[in-house]
Amino acid sequence: MRYVMVIDTAKCVGCSDCVVACQTENEVPFGYCRDWITETVNGTYPLVEMELRSERCNHCENPPCVRTCPTGASHVAKGGIVLVTGDMCIGCGACIESCPYDARYQHPKEGYVDKCTFCIHRVEKGLDPACVAVCPTNCMYFGDIDDPNSKVARLLVERNHKVLAPEAGTKPRVYYLI
């Protein structure tokens, strides 16, 4: 089992419902976020294309954050979800520096490093991550890529897609349909 997220950039309207749902569900401190909306503009006038994307930790197959963590607080859990055990984290920031996606932050009060968990507490109950559950355009999908009948596996076979920063060699598990 390998969990992945697939996001259809043609359907994302940049509403930030996913960001608010994540902040609420995970009690993210004010001013911080585990996911965010990015706007990319490509081309030159009059041939300009804009892409809106919901971004977060990419739960990489080859996560540099796990390799650089001196205490083992950053680790890979069931389904390939990359997590941080707050009690083990010393807040050194090595994982923050090693992440090519800028997907981690140091909790301002607790001192440990925090990030997207794919809402593992929801996934373990058979629910979608909060961001997927609230998306009004249904542009976000979550599931097991190893199940050929899953929606995520089918989408990745049927549609062109990309990952962010493929040159980093992290093998990210968040895919963007293009």
C-alpha cells in the first residue's frame, strides 16, 4: 500500500478551502500552514496560462527529511506517509532545510517541526484527508496507488501528470494532473 494524492489543476480555483480545513482539523497555529495555494503563470502575452495548485508535503518515497533527522523523529509510516513524532523532535531544523518543497515549519510554541500528515488520523478511520473532503470542485483525490482499481491509480494512467521538483530525486507522491 502506497498512499498518494492527485490534484487536478484544471479544476482547482484557488479558493483555499483545503488550507482552512487543514488548519482547523489539525489545530495549526495562526500564521502557519501545512498546505497552501500556489499560482504559476507561464508564457508571454497573449499566450499566457495560469495554474493554481494546492501544495503540501509530498510524502516522498526517497525523503531527505528522514535521512537528515538526527533523532528519527521524521520517519515513514504505514502507506508511505512521512510523519514527525513531536516528542522525539529536537527542533534542529535539518529536515526543514533538506525539504525541496518548503513543506515544514517549526511549531512556534511547542518547538517541534510540523507538516502535512495526509490527516493519517482520518485515513486510519477510512476517511479522506480534510483537504480532500472539503474541496468544492472535487479536484483532489487520495488513495492507494498500488490498487489498480483506485481512483488515483486510474487517474494517473488516464491523464498526463507531473510532480514538483522531479530533479530533486525524492520521488514525490503528490501528483498534479495537467
